[in-house]
Amino acid sequence: MPQKTVYTASVDYLQILDEHGKLDDKLARTESGKPTLADEEVLELYQFMVKCRALDEVAFKLQRSGRMGTYPQNKGQEAAAIGSGYAAKRGVDFLVPCYRENAALFMHGLPMHYVLLHWMGDERGNQIPKGVCQTPLCIPIGTQMLHAVGIAWAFKMRQEERVAITYFGDGATSEGDFHEAMNFASVFQVPCVFFCQNNHWAISVPRESQMASETVAQKALAYGMPTIQVDGNDLFAVHKASKEAIERARAGGGPSFIEAVTYRLADHTTADDARRYRDATELEMWQGKDPLIRLRKYLEGKNLWSNEKQSALDDAAKPLVVEVVKAAEGIEAPALDDIFDYTFAELPRELELQKRTLRTSSLGQNPDQAGLQAQAEHV
């Protein structure tokens, strides 16, 4: 039997706006010739990005001052979250996040102070408001991808034109949950977009030490899934790739994979010190690729932005952040019944007893048991 090649493949890389703010006008357009993002949209998204960065910086200070628990900064990855989030339909598509997609969650209706509540240890930060189509932040690595596939499968079974988009880091693709989710999604052709924020580090483990593949995107090829690698700090590229993947899924084309190559400019979390494992020159190089700087250069090149407008925006962000922090720190104390009231539609009998007696032991729930009575009589 002759030897022959049974499979070949390649992975495309997309960059539309480079780090100097130069736009590839041809790539920045759809097949019909329309701009992927109009100037008014870019201007609005940039301002939103700056406000999200301001909140992120204040969240870091809240932790350092002891007013909040461990916090993972989103700094440097805003274009990935905003570009993809803007491509999804608010109130229709479902966002299934990790914990560095705050901007996308806010864009889809999550009140900003909910994220602060989450990291303050207040479970009300995970009580997603009705009508907001997203799951709470997911701290375990990779488990949310299975949830996203289940949600997408439900959309398909109900014949709803809705899409689930799930976010995760490069490290999560080394988890078994990732491969189970990818396999199920591709076999059942569910409307799910897998969005990997490859920020080069799985806490302190560099990407090249946790996988032998040249790209993360190529992992999707094993599952017969459309895949692409994009410049994750390029708002235009992220949005275009996300829009195409989301609309393909909505039209019945099944799942897609996007690898957004980006970088976390801060530590993994406030419990981490990246200086112990990350080279300072690497950090300096990526600081020059900051998505905010890149987008500002683009807007300035089109005479849509100036130092005066930047100062006004920075000033406008300050009271917004103050109000968000005030909302989180000023929330009324939770009721004790809350720990029982948000899990079951109908509380099981044993939990009803716990709620009524505030005891978990059977003795505490029923102190009139015969054994206790006998013990009392003996004494």
C-alpha cells in the first residue's frame, strides 16, 4: 500500500492595527467593503477601555490597602476582552468567563461593583442580575469551558440563534476539561466560540514549558475546528475574528477557536511576584504593545484624539471609579438566610432544618431526641 499524506493544515495570523497605531485598511473591512469598526465605535471603545483600566488600577490598590482579597489584574488584556465582547450580542449571546475579561462582562451588563464584591468575598458579586447573559467569574482553571459547551448545546437543542463564548488562558489548554469541551463541541457542532487569551504565562510557567505545539491555535485542528491566531492587543483584529466566529456559529457552522496573543502587564494576581520568574526586558517590550497606547496613537493619527481629551477622560474616570468602590463597600450586610436561598428552587428538608435551627448536626436540629432525654435523666 503506498504511503500518502492524509492531512495537512495551517494556522493564519491576523493583525490589522500594529503597535505604532498604523491600520491595514484592507484587512479592516468586511467582505462587503464596510469598515469592521467605524471611527465612532473605536472612539467609544477606547474611552470604555480607559475607564476599565482605571478601575483595574484602583482594584489593585484596594487589595494592597487590605480592603479587598487577592485580585488578578486585567491590565494589558483589555483589547481581547472588549474586541470579542463587542462582537457578541448583548442579552442574546452568553459569556462564560475566566477572570481577566472584566471589560467584556461590564459591556454585557454586569454592574462594575459586582467584580469588586466577588474579590471581597461577598457572594452577591456572583449573583448575576436577571437578563445579563453570563456566568460568574471562574477561578478553577478550565472548568468553565465545559459549562459553555453545555449552554451552547442547549441553544442548539432549542433551535435558538444564540452563541456561547468562553474565555480561558493558555494554561487552561493543558487541562483535561479543555479537551473534553473541545471534543464534545466539535462532535455535536454546538454554537460555541473558544477564546484563548494567550498571555504567555500560566502563573509562573511559560507557554513553551507547558506545551510542545508552536501555537495554541493549532490544538483546535485535532478537533476539526476552524481556528485562527490574532494579535490580542489589536482591537480591530480581535473584533473581526470574533465577529466571524460568532456569526458562523449562529448560522449553524459549529464551534471555532481563537488564540489572542496578548500579555499580562501585572503579576498573575496580587499574591504573585512576577519579578521572580519573568525577565524585565520582556515586560518592557510588551509595555510598548499596550492596547491602550496603540489605540490612542491610531485615534491621534486621525485627529480624533488629543492630550486635552485624554485629560478630560482621565478626570471623568475618577468619579466613576469612586462610585463603583462606594457601591461595593457600602452594600448592606447580607442576611443569614442568603446562604440557603440561592441554590435550590425548593429547599430540601435537611437544609430547611439547618436554616431554622442554624445547626448542622442532628442533635442540634432535634434536641428532644430520646438519647438526650435519657442522658439528662441519668445525670
